[in-house]
Amino acid sequence: MSETSPSQGTNRPDTLNEIGVLKRREVEARVIGPIIERFGQEFGEERVADLLRDVIVDVAKTQGAALAGVMGGKDLTFFADSMEAWTRGGALEIDVVEQTPNRFAFNVTRCQYAEMYRDLGMAELGASLSCNRDGTMVEGFNPDIEFTRTQTIMSGASHCDFVYELPESEQPVDL
């Protein structure tokens, strides 16, 4: 799996995954948290939170498109294969509920991302920096995939319930 940033050149290899997504999110939070807090004091917390969400959505879509390229395809099989980067080292513990060519559903039963943000005193920021990426990242990966989640550990639920679906009309037909 690869994540790129808008400033990253297309010919430059992405080595960020060598440290894992969980560690990357921690580094991001430790840097951006104080910046967001200060910007909130200067420009208003609500406006800064809105801008943060907009930026994260844009970054996630770009990263999703890059991920599809790295994975070599845009269907749910390729997307499911990309989960290793997020679960590495037990960062997420998941129970797959259903995995078919047009549906990938799983529950996250433990989320070290949520634990890390809470430990840093940044649970609200964690929802913006991590949870908000889930639906928009898949839009960049394949805009035909529909994402549903009704609850998150980050918001206090016992588990996160992820469902990614590719409508039957979007499935390739074998001839």
C-alpha cells in the first residue's frame, strides 16, 4: 500500500509504510495537534476544524487513488488486500463478516489508533485525522465503491462496523 502527499513527486518511491501507518499517525498527531490548537485559538476552532476536515478529505482521496495504482486494481479484492498496512503489528484487530467480489464487511474490535489518540489527549483530533479518511480514501481508490459505517471505537462504541460495497451493476461480467 502506498500513501502519497500532494507535494510528493510521482517518481519518488514511497517509503512511509516502512514505519507503519499507526506510527505515522502518531507522528502526524504530535506535530499537527499543537498547530491545530494554536490555529483554533487564533482563527476560531470551528473554522479550523472545518478546514482540517477538508484537507484530510482531499489527502485521503489522493492517497486512495495512489493505493489503487500500487495494488494493481480497483476492485474490492485489491482493496481488502491493502488492509495489511493498517493492521500491521496489531494496530487494528478485525473480524471479517463477509468478503465477496462485491462486498467487504468487517468489524474492528480493537483500534490502537483510537488508543494512541486518547493517550495523547487528542481523541477528537483522531476522529478527524484517521476515521474521516476511511470513506473518502475509498472514493479515490474506486468512486463506485460505497462505504457505510455506523459507529466507531473512537467515538466510544464497542467496535467499528465497516462495509464496503461495489454495486452489482459495477461488477465485471465474465464472458
